[in-house]
Amino acid sequence: MLNTSLLSEIENLIVTLPKAELHLHIEGSLEPELMLELAKKNGTKLPYASIDDIKNAYHFENLQQFLDLYYAGMSVLNTEQDFYDLTMAYLIKCDQQNIRHVEIFFDPQAHTQRGIAFDTVLNGIHRALSVARLKFNISFKLIMSFLRHLSEESAFKTLNQAQAHLSLIDGVGLDSSELGHPPAKFEQVFKAAKALGLKLVAHAGEEGPADYVVQALDLLKVDRIDHGNRSMESQTLLERLINEQMALTICPLSNLKLAVVDNLTQHPLKDMLELGVLVTVNSDDPSYFGGYLNENYIAVQNALELSREQVVQLVKNSVTASFLSDIEKRSFINKIDECIFRLN
């Protein structure tokens, strides 16, 4: 076992290093306090009377149970200011945790389906990101996710709505219920998004099989895989991920809360890292899963006894896997190295 002093040193390293986060659903950062505040402001009825009631509901046996609560919670988001406040709350947390670049998802269909205008959602989120860039020096990319439990026709409608705002949107993703909704279902809309010059990512291999990862690579032509845990079940796929240096955005506390793993000591992150897979650490839906980025790093480091060097590699992997330019990546990694030098 690693001794206490070394663990303390590594935790200090995690907290101090400048970091990037590549897998964050902004609606999943809605804290109970803000949920109740917005519900009161907007006259939204929730099945919870208190913050404790909300937190007590955060016990999930699978992805779908979480999603049911996730969609109920976002019903309090109605105005552009609501989306601004939601996003700014996350970005304040990023500044506190020394996260200097974020690539966040938003789910427009979950809002437009309940009568909220696409522009209302996008403008509130993007305005907060723009303010944080100036106030906190946090750079960003914004990824519009399609809900896979809906039809490809619905995804096309959302893509069409986005076309007037492509200067504000950097990529598209695919999230929501994975089982029964393979990436192949969205092949044509991803092809259309690629033609518009958007970056492509997709959730695959979280609850779905390794074949969903293969579909995301071969049919959707993604630039990055979100989750991808079950890639470990296919040696051929693993070798491909390593050879292509295809990034996986792993979310340890999410995997634990959603029973993707029974215990963090069983998490495949360390094995993936040691095999040479380009794995990264992220928080997914931090309000629901018990921790933001630093908490995810610390939890998985403790569980898997990651070395100092492995933690640094994970932090650098997130920069390498980001959609920053090559010049921006080199500058970011230089800042990481400078920080390590000061800590030595």
C-alpha cells in the first residue's frame, strides 16, 4: 500500500495541477440548492421538499434510473438566466479546482421537447462560458449532444436548429440510454454533422457492449469515445484504440454510482493506462455522482494506487485528447510541467 505521506503528496499534486475536463454534462452539474432555488423562482413543482430529499434520491442501480431523475431535475431550467447560472456555478467550481479547459455537453432536445427555445439554452450556456474565459482564464469547447433514446429524425431537427449558431458550437455527441440504441442508429446525422465541420464524440461501451465502441468508430467516425469501459472485453478493439491513440473519457465516480463497476478497485482505468490507451479522467454528472474532477482523480488514485507519474500522465492525456489546437496543447502541457517543477 502507498503510505499516508505519499498519498497526501499525490493528492496535493492533483489539486494543484492545471487540468482539462472533457466529459461533463452541464445539466448534470445542477446542485440540489440551485435546483430548489430555480424551482421556487419558476414555480416548478418538484417531488422533493428539501435538499436532503433530493440527495436521498441519488441512489441508482443503473443508467436508466439516473436518467429518470436527471431529466426531472432539469425541468427547473426555463430561462436564459437559468442556463447561465447553472453553467457559471460549474465554472466557479472549475476555477476552484484549477480546471483551465472544459469541453462540456448540453442536451438541447431535453429542453426543446418541453417548450424551451434552442436559443434560450445555447445563449445562456455560451454567455457563461464567455464570461468565465475572461474572468477565470478558462478556455472551452461546447458539444451539443443528441439523445439516443429519441429518433435520428429528432436529431436531424436539432442539428438543423443549430446551423444558425455553428460559430458557438464545436461538436456533437451522443448520450442518454445506451442499451438498445446502438451508434448505427445515428450514422446519417453524424455524417451530416461532420460535413458541417463539427467534431464528433459519442458515448459507447458504458453499459452497451464493446461492439458499440466499434460502431462509433466505424460508422459515426468519432474523434473521441466517451466512457468506453467495455473496450477491455475485446483485444482487437484494445489494440486498435492503442494504435490509433483514440481517447476515452473515463468517469470513475459515475461508473461506481451507476454500477458499471462494483468497486473502484475493480475499475479498468489503470490497466488501460498501463496498456497505452489514451484514457482521461472526468466527472460526467458531478452533482449526481458525488464529486467534481478533483474528487474523481483522488478517488481513483486511492482505489487503484496510481503513482505520481500515472496521475501526471492522466492530466496530460486530457490535454492531448482535447480539441485545443496543437499550439494550445503544447502551451498547456508546458504549464503542467512548470507546475510540477515548482512542486519538486
